[in-house]
Amino acid sequence: MYFSILKKNITEEGEMKVKNQFTKTINKWMNWIGYDKPLTTYSDRRSYATILKRPGVPLSFISEALEHKFLLSTGA
């Protein structure tokens, strides 16, 4: 599971609420330190994947960490 803030048996609606609240909180902190571009779960996931890919972490591991069903979804 990518977001460790989520519980294992959470409903889809509950998951969305937790992710939205988490993103809202992060954006408040980022604004507080002067970063004015809002972060999204997409940008967060992409940054995570990029950080893993640069030192050569296998694409199969990154794909699994992002819970992609197909390796091609992760990219080359």
C-alpha cells in the first residue's frame, strides 16, 4: 500500500477522505514554508517513483509499490 496512513480494511469512501485530508494538510504546510504550488496525490506518487528509479530500483518493485496491475503502467 503506497499510503501508509491508510488502514487495511478501509472503505473506498474512507480512503478518499483520508487522502484528501492528508493532501490538504501537506499543502497547508507547504504554503506555510512559502511553496505555493499545490501538491496532489499524483505528483506525490510520481515523485516517489522517480526517487526510486534514479538509483536503479527495479521497475517491477516500483510498479508493485504503486499497486499498478501492469508493469507497462509504471513506464520505462
